[in-house]
Amino acid sequence: MQFSEIPGLEGLKNQLISAHNRGKVAHAQLFAGRPGTAVLPMALSYATFLMCENKTDQDSCGTCPNCVRIKKLVHPDIHLHFPKISAAESKYEKVLAEAIPRFREFVIESPFGDLDAWTRKYGQENKNILISREDSRQMLRNVSMRSVEGGYKILLIWVPELMNPSSANAILKILEEPPEKTLYLLVSYNYDNLLATITSRTQLVNIPPNTEEEVKAYLLQRGADAAKAEQAAKLSEGKIGLATHLAEAGESQEYEDFQKWMLECWNKNLTGLVRRSEDFSKSGKGAQKTTLNFAISLIRNAVVSASGQAAPTQNDAEASFIKKFSDKLELVRLEKVYALLNESFIHLERNSNPRITHLNLSLEIIRVLNG
Ligand SMILES: [Zn+2]
């Protein structure tokens, strides 16, 4: 990837480039930001920049042999580590051989994708995935190998917070005493969950969300139609990964589903709600989070609009929904629904039972709507 493929964030790009130009490349860096933001694209563009044979003041060239191989994620001196299903030592090679081509495809297709997008692509939505003890042994082997091309050797560790504690401890030593020209790029969405002993050994590179305008421009450039791009950008909170998903995966379907759900709550349609919670629990963790994320964004916009703050621009469907919703529901109740949705999202992240969580949420929403 090249820096030019990431919209905005120019200050951050310049900071990375100028550290290189001053000979101040930290050997262990922690790229951190919210899921769906440019965390992985920034780390990949940086790695490409460092390895490029014809770099300019602003970016890698995109065409030299190193750039081309990194673009395909097949550069022999860039070692990718990422969460996958755990495997006994004897099965590890097989699991790795199956996961790597899928991971390459995933990153090339959707570099802004988050962990849920990866598990969907990997086909392991309801399994626990992690960076295992075997993976950390692999890292140690990578570190002990010589660089093939004689330049930098980079270990890119995606979602290091999913390292199990023994693998995290195993890599502490290599983080502390790296061989010359060996770089560690950790790409994290929740670095609070990393061991403090790891974060303290890395330099933090904080990746902020993009602006709504940047997200919209990105979607338009990828061929989304104008209304869809606008709507998805507005709901995305600056997360290009989420916006892309909303724009490409039939956001209007999600919108319709949400309306039906609220209607069932309004009408106290318990049979419908029980069925809905069952469908929800079968849909896989990624889809569950997307459903709630979508509802959270929509209600947040309704809250903003109802409280008379800067009313976000809306398309017709959303405007009419918000009008209907806020006509019947005063601000304080909208805020309660918003809080309930957020709570359920947190429960889900902590692996609560999705069927029960969703049904409880519906019952609570009934109480708020009809209270
Ligand atoms: Zn190049």
C-alpha cells in the first residue's frame, strides 16, 4: 500500500516520513486506533515506504520490485502475524498454510477491515481466534533468520491484543533486544488490552478517524453512488472500514431491518421479537456487531437532531424515520434507547449469549417506548 491510498491524515504521514529521513526509525512501533480506521493501511504504507527502492519525499514509488511484492503481501522480509484458530503443534503448519492466502486476500481487498471482517473472510465467525504460542515461536524463528534482501526485516503483528499471555511473554525479549534492522510493527485496535510490558517497549503511533468528508470521497472514488456514500459516511464515525461495509453490503437492507425491529418493539410483538433474537444469534458475531453498530449510529443521529444541535444532513428515508421517531419519542427516551444499545454492544463484546442479550434489549426498548 502507499500513503496516497489513505485519505487525509497528512500530518501523521509526514511525521512517519520525517522520522525516517532523520534516521529515527523506532524498532518497535504500536499503530493504534479504532476498528475500521486506517491503522493497518498506515502500517502497511509505512512498511512499503521503508522498503521502497525509489521513494520520494512523500511516498513509496508503487512500482519497484519491493513495492510490488509488498502490495501482494509476498515480500520475503515482511512477516505477517495475525489471529487464527488455535492448533496443536502438529497441526500448526496446516492451519497456517490455509490461513495465510485468505489473510492476504482479506488485506488486499479490505485493508480497512476489522477483526470481524477478517473472521467473516476466514469463515471462522463463531470460533475463538488468537495469536498462539506456536505463532510466537514462528516470530522467534523470523527474528533469527537473516534478511533475504539485506535491508530491513519487518514483523507485522496484526491485533497483538489477541496474543495469549504465554505468546505475549515470549515476544517480550525480542521486543527488547531486536537484532539490527529488525522492525516490529504492532497494529492494534484496543491497546489497553495489551500487556503494559509490551506497550512500554513500543512507540505509540496514534491513528485518528477520518473526517466525514474524507470517508465520503473515499467511497465515491470506489464507485459508490452519491446518496449511499453520503449516508454511509455519516453513520461511520470516520471509520472507513465500517463505511465501506455499509455502502457495499446493502446498507438499505440494514436500515429496513432496523425499522421493522423498532416497529415490533412499538407494537409489543413478542413472537416477532423472539424470532428476531433467534435470527440474530445465528447471524455470527460480525453481523451481530454490525447490526448494533448501525442502530447505535442511527439513534445517535436522532438524538443529535432531536436535541437541536447541529442537525446532520439526512437522506429522505433517514429524515422521515428520525421525524417519526422523535415525534413520538422525546429526547430523554431517545437517549435511553441509545444507552441500552451501547450496553448491549458491550455485553456482546464480552461474549454474552447473543439471543438473550438481543431479547433483553428488545424488552427494555419496549419499556422505554411504551413507558
Ligand atoms: Zn518502490
